[in-house]
Amino acid sequence: MLLLDLPKNKSAVSIKNRPEVFCVIEHAYQSLATAQTVSAGKFDIVGIELELGLEVDWLKNPHESDIEWQIEWHKFYYGLDLAYAYSKTGDKKFLETWTGLVCSFIRQVPADFASTDVLARRVQNWIYARQIFIRSKHFSGFPAGFENEMLTSILEQTAYLKKNLTAERNHRTLELYALLIVALAFPHKDNRGELRGFSMEAISENLMSDILPDGAQRELSTHYHCTVLRSFLGARENVCRFGLAFSREFDARLIKACEFAMHIHRPDGQIPAISDSDTGSYHDLLQLAGMIFSRPDFTYAATFGLKGSAPESSNASFNESGYFIQRSGWGANGTAFQDERFLMFDCGPIGDGGHGHYDLLNIEISACGKPLIVDGGRYTYAEADDLNWRHYFKSTAAHNTVVVDGKDQTTYRRGKPKGDTARGVFVERTSLPNLDVLCGKALSPNYEAVHTRRVFFIRNAFWLIVDSMKGETPHRYDLRFHLTPSAWNHCSIVKTEKSCAVRTPDLALLFDQEADPTIEPGWFAPQYGIKHRAPCVSVVSENVASVEFYTLVMPLCLTGTLPNFKVGKDGSRTAVEIDRSNGASEVLSWDVKDERLQDIRLS
């Protein structure tokens, strides 16, 4: 667990009589190992290490099969690691490596070489690294002429950036934030505060246009939401430290974005990798938000309940974005914070831009301190391989939903879709004592069948998932659940008299008696460029117009006895009997009228 050392004094900090901006990412780039390898001319980017030496050709992509390698390389995040290593050791090789790389980059690469968002991150990271070096007790000065050369380049890049800003969404956010950082770091170069004023106004406009009223960023990616949130929180903190302020409306919408980030974190501290995302923890942002807005619930979530006070709500609804959370609690009543149950349900639009996956009615589930059913992540943006990995990770089949006739819900395109897209419709949320029910449906332009999914969260302990497929003509329906890499080679099918189960060391998936599940190889990508084998559970029904799948999702260790699971129908009424090994027994029954639950009972 990472706890930030956040200073209580929010006034602008001075380092050796120079103003210092607040670096929202400094704590994340403090690797002595990275500094050592970079000083030896080795660069580990998106999981690929290349030995390039220190006399590098910045204009050539050393990893030609994926442009992302060069993009990340040009952002200079490793400069912060070099500065940290210098501050800890005083070894001049770290300073010499950084200044040498910066100078060679300046002399080789024009401002218009790559996209403006890459330029923006590079400029920020140069400023951040520079002030860490200056702050160090070992620092006695940069090489002769370096400061002037770097500042001249930063101002040239900033001028180009301001003229060529991305029109909207996450790239514009971080580009505007870079302009603000330049204005605050070098006020003597900002004529009458024009750049500062422009960047503050534009950041405010971008937050109000990009953060939906429910708090989710408009691209509807968990990862990009948190990336954007980092820039907005950094802007908010820096403006405050320099004696400035955004509007009340800005703060209110930013708080909503922080609430969304808080609720999408699983109990283990990671976010689900939903919609072109990596997994990872953004507890540092929640901790910062807790300090900025005096919100003890943000602090509580960021520290696994060690500080602050628990959020008021466990089950959260984000109606504009179509995301819904079921959570058993925040670490009370004898359950550890990390051991709480968690489900995230996706029933919203595909999201603006090119990051949306074809994943309507997708879920992610975790319990007992670990994920159990997972979204596969993004892995790559490239289409270079014979097997199009970009398509695979965006595909409907790579998510925890139902595939109809082997088709994607939305026709594949590497970036932003063209033409009609699948549409999610949220039907209802029903909350009763010991029961929370989510219901949504998916309509695709690629087939006529309609998928309706109900997720029953029973006694804050386990889930019943009911998938109703309704069509006018016969189809092939494939219900899919993607498990974690830890279940690879530890996954088996168990038949009982009344049901069929798939077991892993931590989970039991039980299906009704007629189901015939199989286990297929799948993939999970926790970070860009890194993928691991993971099992996928598939249940297929062929040559039928309509069908219902019933799945009991039970967190259960291998030594636990499988419950009995029986589904019965009596006219319009459905009854599900669950007899657990500990003697507990549940009967859940309901009717459906006009797509809505009627007379639901849990006994």
C-alpha cells in the first residue's frame, strides 16, 4: 500500500529560490533499477527491453512492430527515475545520462515529429525531473548551457502545442495541463500570465465537457478515466498552491469524477481493465482528492480503511455512463476491506473516441482479496501480427457476455467505430434486504436477437446471473466467462445430479442441468504489451431462437462443497433453489412483466 507524503502547506514550494510545481506522478517513478538500466543504455518500455546505448537515434522506432514503444520512449518518464536515483545516491552518472538524453533529443527531433499528447507529457516530465535534480542536496548545477537549451526547447514545443491542441477528450486534457505546468514553472516567460489564464479557462471547459454528470469520463474507460483524473487533480492542486482558484462548478464536477474512481476500485485496490484499459491502482489519486476536498471517504478507500471514514454507499449507480457497482461493504462487520465482494456491470454506450470495446452487459467480479471473473484488458493498439490482437481484445468474445452467431456486437474497427453501434439499455435496479438486482439489455445492429441480463447479488455473498436471449430465427448463443491467469491449468468441470460446475481454486460457476460448459484458452492483459494465458468458460446453445442461461457465481475454495442448484419454471414464475453446504438454503423467485421484475421473493 502506497501512502503519499502530501504537504499540508499548499502554498507554492520553493527550491533554491526557484518555484516548484506539484508533480502528481513523482511517487510512481522512483526506481533505482530503472535508473541503472537507462544509464547503461537499456530502455524497458511496455514490457519490452531494448539495448540502445546512450547515443540513440530518436527518429527511428527501435520496436517497429508497435509504434507505442517509441511513443512511450519519447515521453521521458524514466527521467524522473534518473532524478530520484541522483537525489538518493549523488551519483553524477544519473544527471549526466538525463542531460545527455535531453540534449540529443532536442538536437534531433522537431516539435511536430509525433502527436501533441506525446509532446505534452515529455515537456511535463522534463520540468518534473529538472526540479527533482535541483531539489537534491547533491546538486551543484547543470552542465554549461543546458538550462538555456532545454528552456528554449520547452518554450518552442509549448508554442507549437498551443497552436495544435487536440480538439477534445483525454489528449486535450493532458495537453492543457502541460501548458499550465509550463506557465507555473516559468512565470517570467509567460507574458502577463496569458498562457496561465488560457490554460486554466480551457481546462475548466474541458472538464465540464468530458466528465459526464455522473462523474465518468466520456470515453468510458476505467483506465483513461483515472489518467484524465490525474491531470485534473494535478491542475487543481497546482492552481491552489500558486494562490489561484477554479470555479465552484469545476470543483463539483471534479468531485463527481473522484467518486466514480473510488467506486470502480475493487476491494483489492485495483481497477477493472474495462474498455481499452490496463488494470492498476489509483489510490494515490484518491488520497490526493481526500486531502484537496476534505473527503474522509476518499481517504478511507485509498488506505484500505486505515484512515478516514467509510463511504455511505456500497452499491453505486452511474446512469449516464451505464456503469453499476455491487459491493458487499467497505470492511466492517467482521469482513476485511480487501475481502469484500465486488461486481461491476457495463450497460452503457460504447464511449467517445476509439477506446470502446464491444462488451455490452460485461461484468467483472472479485471476492476474498482477488479477482475471479475479469475483463481481458487492451494489450495492444497495433494490428501488425497475423492474429489481429487488437481485434481479439476488443471483441465481444473476449468479454464476459453472450456472443451471437460468432459476431461482435459492433462491427470491428481498430479505432473509432463507423456506422451503427450496439446499444445498451438499462432496465432497472431493484434493492431489497439481502438482495440487489441489476438488469440491462443489449441490442446489436449485427443480429436481431436481444440479450437481457439480470444480476442478482444475494445476501452480499454470491451472484445469480440470468441471461435471456430472444430472437425470431435460430441462432448460436455462446455465454462466456473469462477467469484469471491463476486459474490456468487449475480449472475443471464437475457434473452433479442437478447441475454442472466449473471449479477453480477460488470459484465455482454452477449452471443448470442442461448446460454443457467447456473450457477454452483465453488471454488476460494486465498492462499494455503484456498478456497471460487464462481460461475461458463457454456454454453454447445452438439452433434455437430463444434460450435462458442460469449461472450461479459462488466464491468457494476447492475444499468447499458445491451447493445444490436447481432452476424451476411455473408459468411465468421462475424459482431458483440454492442449498449450500453450511446448511443455509435460499429460494429466489420472481415474475417478469413488461421487462421488469414483479413479486420478487428471497427466503
